[in-house]
Amino acid sequence: MATRILAVEDQSNWQKILKTLLSPPKYELQIVQTREEVEFQMHRSAFDLVIVNMNLMGELEFQNDQLGVEVLEFLQREFSALPRIVITGDPGGPIFSRFAPFGVSDVLIKSKFDRAHLAQAIENAITPRRATLLQEPKTTISPPASSAESGNSGQTNAPYDVFFAYNAEERRQVEIIADALKQRGISVWLDTEQIAPGSWVKEVIQTAIPRAKSAAIFIGNAGLGRWEALELHTFISQCINARIPVIPVLLPGVKAIPEPLLFLKEFHAVSFSTPLDAEALNNLQWGATGKRPAE
């Protein structure tokens, strides 16, 4: 399988160089030029490695490349486990220690590396992470009989068909939808049923994500509520990394995904006209299980 790499590079000549050095079939390369593009791609897809080009020459002053610094800070804050490599000009003097606070795996000087050096740096960066992923215990809990056969790309042994994320102000509508799905034999993870009083909500949610085959994000007139505090972007990236489908769900009265959440347009949404909208329930069931209900 190809190594998926996201490269942050705003210079056309180096974009061409990276495309030459990181060509298929060994690598699958995506190049972006702004921090906004980095955030969008990171929350949309799963990558094995990020390469950040820094324009440091003559002196190691990070203010000379604000884009690179912002990207490294973002990655360290929200994707600290993801390997990253910096490619930079030669500022002279010790350099790796200056990048250590950003969790950088390696630093390559532009005038001192070639294809072989880059390939080795990539392999050294991603091998420990792949070993960790392979050593992680696999889920052995069998799903309920009602959902044993799932056709989606999520966790096939997960005990829940779908994880529900929503604003508490929309709870009544969401509970009606949950009950309707349960009547169809769909198992639903709902916070009111799974989070005990006094529990640390964020920790419970992070633990629950790998135990679901899909995740539904409900968008109502009240917005997302506490999910803003729990960092929706991080939640979605966790789903993507776990290969869990993300389903935006528009509750009655919401005609389109609001502007602050436009990144959700990358996922096919389900729209409810009422909480018991049969067509919407069919689509949500399809997204949650991977099997289209019989009409």
C-alpha cells in the first residue's frame, strides 16, 4: 500500500521536485500551500506523514517562515502522533534541536539530500508508528445480532452501528431518530445512555469512537453546542483515522450545512424534514450500516 504524504509547499519549483521524488506507486502525495488547506486535508483524509518546507536560510529565525511555524504548531497540537519531516535551507549551526519542540521526526537540508535520503527519512519516521498500530489490541467484542452483518468501512467488530454527536438543545429530536433506528435493529451510541454522571465526557467519547461503525453529526438550529469545546475537527480526524464513516445529519429546519462547518460538505449528508422522515431514516441507516434498506 502506498505511503500517504501531505506536503506543505508554496514554491512551484519545490512542488515539482517533491512530485518527482515522491512518485507513485510507492507514495501517494498531496500538496497544499496554506495552513487552511492543511487543516482541511487533515480533517478530511488520513495521512502517514506530513512534510513541511521551511524557508530558513543564513539564520535560524522562525519568524522568517510564519506559515511553516503555524503548520508545525497545528500538527503538534492536534495530530501529535503523526510523523512529520521538515525540509529547509541551511541556516548553519545545530538545527534539529530547534525543531524538537514541534515533534519533528527529521530535518533535511535542501542542498544535502537526494531521493535515497528522503526515502530513508520517511521510512524511519513512519516505521515506529506502524509498529505501534500493529501492536494495538484489536476489538474482540461481537456486535449485537441485529447488526452483525455490516457493509460499511468502519469497525466490523464494533458493538454500535452508529455514534450520535449532537447539541443537547436538540436532544428530543435526536432521541426520536435514535428510537426509530433502534426499532429497525440499528444499535446507537447515545451519550444519555452511555455517560454516567461525574464522568469526564471527552475521555468517554474518545474511548467510544473506535467502538462504533459510523458517526452521525447532527446539525440543528441551535448549532453544535459543547462539540465546539470538544473540538469537532479532532473528533472527525479520529473517525477518519479509524476508518469510520462520518455522516452529517441536518435536523428539521436546517436547509444546508452552515458556513463554519463547510468542511463537512466533503461528506454526503442526510437531511430530515421531520424526526420520523422515512427517507432520511433509510439514508441514515444506509450510511450507518453500509446496507441500503429495502424500499
